[in-house]
Amino acid sequence: MDQSISRRGLIAGGAAASLAALGPVALGMAEESLAASADYSTQALVIGGGFGGLCATAHLAYAGLNPILIEASVRCGGAAFFCSGTMGIGTNDITWELILQNSQFAEPALSAAYMEAWDEFGEWLQEETDAPAVWDGKYVKVGGDEFASPEGNIEFAKYMVSYIEENGGTVLTQTRGFELITNESGAVIGAKAYDAEGKIITFDAANVVLCCGGYAAHKGLLESFMSPYGSLLGTRTSPFNDGAGLRMGLSVGGKMARGMSSFYGHHIPYPWITTTTPEEWNEKIVDDAFIPQQQGIFSNIQSWGKYCIYVNQNGLRYGDEALGDNVLCQLTAQQKWCRAFVILDQNIRENKVGKSKRLDKERIEIIKDAGGTVLEAETLEELAQKLFDEWKVPKANLLRTVAEYNEAAKAGTAADLVVPKNNVDFSIPIEEGPFYAVVTVPGISTNYGGLVIDTSARVLGANDEPIPGLYAEIGTAGGLTYDGNIGALSSIISFAWLATRDIIAKSA
Ligand SMILES: Cc1cc2nc3c(=O)[nH]c(=O)nc-3n(C[C@H](O)[C@H](O)[C@H](O)COP(=O)(O)OP(=O)(O)OC[C@H]3O[C@@H](n4cnc5c(N)ncnc54)[C@H](O)[C@@H]3O)c2cc1C
């Protein structure tokens, strides 16, 4: 660790003036309890270096607050490395109507704050930084002509780290936050973390912003909140996201939001084609070539699943595939063993699944090569037999499900099925051999549940009052939505913006 940026170093380097700007209460509390012992001191500590944490810290650095960002893994960027879509919602403006259309449980006050903050962030990024990104009034595009690309995301993350460092901030990787420190009044005045050697280090911080994602990688929390089989869910984000932010917030009196069993994600092939341990993530994420490769694998099924049918362990359909993979995913999490079998035929394989442009390879082959399971058979009867022999799916149920679906698809009546498929464009009969079954589980990108926050991203305590000094962006907080995706990255960044806007205003 670079001790030149230790507490004494920072103060000697001019941070004393910034500390003084905190005002007597915050500074006094910090001085009282942490001044002598802290390894680092700052006006704002950001925990977690995904795009939310990077944007939060950049904003604080821009305002001259000498922030410190700690990131548990070896590299900042998090799940956003793998995005190929948009920072925005789908291909639309972020409007209240669209938010409601995508999530009937969206929370009005938080949604309004989100819309406002997204515009402010976009304008700031465009006007005040040289980030390799274009703000077009709706989206932040980091992928050149595309909305986003793994290469664009890598450049954006690198730029943000250098922007932070050039503007007086500090980025510490391999530093994992685990405990918040409060004073006698319950205000958060710092945090503890493990450094790269596993040594405990202490941060004296007038404000702490939790940007450390959700609990996708905590098997126990997934079993508690999602399903008894929650430990079988996959993750599409950092395996460091073990709910530390949620647990830290709760431990100082933060409240838990609704929606703890809901998430944004997509089906991923099983066995998991993801990095399941922090060690594996650290080893792979440093390689720029790994990122687009993994992106191509991750984003696979989400693009074509709606043309197929998904059956559960009992061989039964359980949701409208046409609603989209990310919506169906939440229902899959409620099925036995959180498992879905995606059933398709050669016609769908050739005409709807096709090839990945990024990996220049047939998508079904990508799954097989990545270690996923694809069963293949010349007839539906044989496929059903294989599904029974290898995965214990009842054969008669599977055959009945496909036969009923095929009949309805041909008659244009799939919307009348017991489990309707409402969009006829996606209702294609499965009848041309060979036939395939892809074994999948949901992969969580971000949890919708988390800590309760207000419209300034302040974490609320039991009495609905903000806990002084504690903020959380929406990856760690919850309550913005409980079902549909209303923009994962854009909401994460927007709440990081709201938190830092409040800190900057307070510190002025
Ligand atoms: C293939 C793919 C495509 C996607 N496409 C889109 C898209 O088109 N549009 C969109 O909006 N979203 C998309 N997403 C989703 C989006 O990328 C994620 O939802 C979002 O980036 C998650 O952000 P987060 O802050 O919750 O978590 P993360 O990005 O994982 O950030 C959290 C960070 O905190 C660190 N951390 C965790 N615990 C600690 C701790 N205790 N101390 C310090 N650091 C810690 C982690 O290592 C991580 O770096 C996509 C995701 C994937 C995988």
C-alpha cells in the first residue's frame, strides 16, 4: 500500500483545508474518535468501484473533495465491463411513462429523482470531462457507434480511474470494506477494510457512499431472499458482491427495502459459465481480451430465448417467454432448483439463434464450448428421453407441453394457453429436428432490493430519518423497482450522482 497517501500524508498535502470545510460537527466527531488511529482520512469514502462507484468518485474529485475509492477486486469496472447495450432504458428516453410500462412497482419519488439525475450526470460528463463517451440527451454512449461495447467500457473505466487520480482522488484496489464506524450519535464517520495483505485498515471519512453492488454472490442471502434453491442462482457480476454493503448498512440501523427477492438478470447456461470465485475473477479480469469473450458468452441466450419455450424441472412452461428473458428470469428463480430448460428446434437455431457477431461463432456452439449443457436429439421423443435420463424431467409432461404449444403456435392461439405466450411473432412451432434443450439458471446482474434510501441516496434508519454520513447507490440500495428493468446502469450511476451531489452541497 502506498503510505504516501496515509492520513498524515493527506493532511500535509493540503487535505486539512478540505477537512475543515466539513464543518465542526462532522469534523469534530471524526477527530474525536478516529483522528489518531485512522490509516486514511477523507471527506468521502466510496466503497465499490463498479461504474456507480467510479462515477461517484469522479464527481467528488471534480468538486475537490479528495475522495478515496476502495475496490475489493484487482480492477475497477465491475459488471459494466460486460454491457453491450445502453446506459439508458432500452432504446428510449428515461420517462415516467416508460418506467411505469417496464415496472408497475416503480417508486414515484425515486423514479423522478433518477430521471433528473441522469440528465445532470450526462451533461456533466459531456461538458466537464474528456471521458470517451457521448451524451446525446438520452444515453451515455461508450461504444463508439454502438451504444456500448466491452472495449468502450474498458476505456471508460480506465479513463474514470485516471480522472479521479488526476483530480486529487485516490483509488485503492484489493481493498475490501467490511464495517462502518459510527460515533455516539449514530453518524457514520468512517469504515474498516481489509487491504491486499488481509490487514485491517481504517478510514476516517465524513461521508461513506456504498457502491458495492448487491448480494448476488452470497449464497445464504440468495437462499433467504430468493428461493430455497437460491444457492443455485448464477451471477453476471463481480463475485465480490456478497452483500457487504447491505450488511454494513443494516448494522448501523439502515432499513431494508422491499423487493429483496427481485433482480435484473438473464439466463446463463448451467453449469455456470461465469467466474464464481473472487480468485478466479481477479485472475481473469486483468486481461482485456477476457472481457469481450465473456460478454459474448453472457449475453447469449437473452437475445433469442423469446422464440423458444422454457420448461421447468417438471417439464412445464411457467411464464410468457415473449415478455423477455430478464422478466422470465425472475420466475425461473422461483422454479425447482432455479432451473429452466430452453427448448428449440433446428429452424429456431438457424433462423433466430444464429451467430454471435462479437465472437463470430454460432451461439449454440458458444454455449457448448463455454462448458454449458446442450442436449441434442433427432426427435422430440429422444430429446424427452434424454431430459429424463440426465435431468429427471418427466418425459410425458415435456412431450405434452411441446405438443400443446405447437398446436397453439400453428393456430395463432398461443395467447390462450394456460400459460399464455402473448406475442404471436415469437410463437414458432418446435417441430423440425434436430431438437435441443439448453440447461440454464438465472444469472443476477444487480439486485432490486437493498437498503432504503431517499431521493438524495441517503440511507434511511428505522425512524425514516437519514443516517448522517451514509449514502448508497441503487446497486446496494433498493426500492426503485421490484420487477422490470428500468435501466440498470443508468439508475446505478444516477443514484451515485444524487449521493455525491448532496455531499458536495453539504461541503460547500
Ligand atoms: C452481459 C451483460 C450485459 C449488460 N447489459 C446492460 C445494458 O445494456 N444496460 C444496462 O443498464 N445494464 C446492463 N447490464 C447490467 C449492469 O452492468 C449491472 O447491473 C451493473 O453494472 C451492476 O452494477 P452494481 O453497482 O450493482 O455492481 P458492480 O458493477 O459489480 O459494482 C460493484 C463493485 O463493488 C465491488 N465490491 C463489492 N463488495 C465490495 C466491498 N466489500 N468492498 C469494496 N468493493 C466491493 C465489486 O468488486 C464491484 O467492482 C449488463 C450486465 C451484463 C453482465
